[in-house]
Amino acid sequence: MVKNLESIVEDYLIKQAKIHNCLCYKFTAPGRRGVPDRILIGFGQTIFIETKKQNGKPRDQQIVVIERMKQHGAIVYVIDNKEDIDKLFNQLTNNSEVKQ
């Protein structure tokens, strides 16, 4: 069985969270479509992450929800590759507050 490409990115995020001693929960909001896939908690920050396959783009509804979350002060990323996950954890481990 071939894994879908989005799950490869999501699995890598989960693996990196464990390596960096962060929590990485599956995020669901019953009755609300378009919410990000994951919540990453670590280094004193809470970050919402929508994972996509390489070069994948969020659906229109996801874009609306993500922008609304950001307008209310949430840190939200759309990540479609392992390199961006590595960059995020580099920022976190360097004690940098993660910004969009």
C-alpha cells in the first residue's frame, strides 16, 4: 500500500515533535470544516499546522478558517515539505518566538 503524500509530511511532523519533546495532537473541530490538521505545543508556544502534500494548496474553506484564526492571534502554518518542518523546529530550538 502506498501512503498518500500528505501523510508523509504529517508523519515527519509527528516524528520531529517527538524528537524535540513537543506535543503534536491531531486537531478536529466537530461541526467546523477547514481547521488545521495538527496542534504543535512546545517551547512555550502553541502552533496550528495544516499539512499538505508537496506543492499542495489549502482548499478555499481552509484559507478562510486559517486567515480568521490568524486575525484572532493564532500562529498557523501550512506546511507541504520536510524542509519547512525542519526550519520550524530550528526556530523553536533557537528560542525564537515563531511568527508567520
